[in-house]
Amino acid sequence: MSAVARVDRLTKDFRVGFWRPRPHRALDALSFEIPAGGVFGLLGPNGAGKSTTLKLLLDLLRPTSGRAELLGKPSGDVQARQRLGFLPENPTFYDQLTAEELLTYFAGLFGYRGEDRRRRAAAALDQVGLNGADRKRPLRQYSKGMVQRVGIAQAIVNDPELVILDEPMSGLDPLGRREVRELIIRLRDEGRTVLFSSHILSDAETLCSGVGILAKGQLVAQGTLAELTRGGAGGAEVVVSDLPPSVADALARRVARVTRIADGRYSIEVAGAARPEPLIAELAAAGATLVSVAPLRTTLEDVFMSALSKAKERADGAERSRGAGPERSRGAS
């Protein structure tokens, strides 16, 4: 499968500070590829370098070193730009315009004219579910979720192969996040590749076929969700109600974990290869009521936290090594 995006040892330094500016490395020799098709999530905590990576891919920033490609062309290539759409993290539009007027304007920027321009604007608004009177209202009257939908509409008005969304669900309420998730799924089902950045792991786990995790400007994990979570945690979680506290205390000494949760229920974790059936029978005999049984598995959050922890350990080790260097030199002399 061909790659729609590729970065090779991409590095970006900024100068920070006012009186004595000092270099800050936002990206450090970053390399990865994104295959065509599906949804790829670029994940990481705030300040990890996600937005910087997208801006370098789009040629909105220039790298300190390394190179980036989109759709087989160097970043910034005009032909490649014709085939992609982009939604920035905090889009700002002419809020005195209606959605219909704004989309017609953006279609004109791509060179569409006359009826073709109006048709493309209408089709993009149809795709994001903005219909009827909503199209005639000034954008200043829109909710944030509706503005995001207009933003996605402008990102697809040129019928792109690749759609890049920077934190598309940031600041949205649950309803707005659900709407944007459904739009991303729709774009995927239409055969487009979607690349989005996020720090909301539940959205990434719902949407993504593949993810890359950044920490301090470095790629610390990449793969499909199946690859990253392969193997699973093993075991099962049994949730019961009406469990006598004395039985719960006794179980705590034999199983991996017993946790009292809401409404008098208990979560009991059976680790490893142990089967839950004997425990369920024992709990029933003690008068407990079975609520649910679910296999324990490695989640994207587990992978994310583990990757960040290992990255921090490497960074701390490198810092200690740099600090120990002069001491070793003085000792040797």
C-alpha cells in the first residue's frame, strides 16, 4: 500500500525567550509513514509536537533539517495541495458570512467557477449535515460544533484524497464530538485517508486503523491498534452485586484485584490464564448476583502510558549521563 505521507528525520528548532532566546527542539529526527486508506491518529500529550508535525507536512513551517512528503510530492508542492484538505485546530472564518457564502468562496479558491462552484459548496455542506436554514445563518450564530462542521466542509470542498484535521474534537461537548466522529467515519467510508491529531484516546481508539504516539518531539510507538494491543492483559473482570464484605475481603487475598464500585457492586479481576467460571460459581454460592463478565485486554491508554513512561525513562537517563560527564572527567584527572 502506498504512503500518503512520509517524514524522514524531520527536526524543528524554535527560538524561545525574549531577552536571551534559546533553542527549543519541538521535533527530533522524526520519521514515519502513513499508508493510504483508513484513519491515522497522531497522538501525544500537549506539547508533544503533533501540530508542528502537521504544519511541517503542509509547508506552513520549514524544518530545521529532514524532509516531508505528501501524496508522493515534497511538502508545499502545488499539485499535492490540490489533492488534500486541512482543518486547523482553531479555525477562524469570516463570521459575517453564511456557511453557503463561505463554502462558495473556498470553492472559488480552488479554481471552480459558476455553477460548479455553487454545486461543490452545496455538496460539502450536505456531507457535514448542514441543511436548510442553517446554511443561511451568519457563522457568528453557530455553536462550536457547527463551526467544526463548516471547517470540515471547507476541507473537503475540493474532493481531496487526504484530509488532515488538527485536534478536530478539541473543546467540543459530547454531542459535538459524536458529530465529528461520525463525519470522520463517513470520510473514511468514502475512500479518503484521514490524518488527525488528538490527545483524546477514546476517540482515537474508536476511529483509528493506525496510530503514532509522540513524546517530546519523538515517535515512541507506531502501528495498527491490533499490533499495539496484541497479546492483551489476559484474564477477566467479573462484576457482581450483593457480595458480602467478608467474602470480598477473603477474595482480595486470592485474586489479582477486588475493587468496590458504585451501588454496592464489586469488580473482581482474575489474572493470567485462570478461567472465571469457578469464581463465578463460588460467588453465586455466596449469594452474589452476577452483573457482567468481560475479558481483560490491553487498551490504547495502556499502550500510550507505557510508551510515555519509557520515553521519560530514556530522557532521564540521557540527562543523568550528560550530568555525570564532567564529574567523570574531573575524577579521571
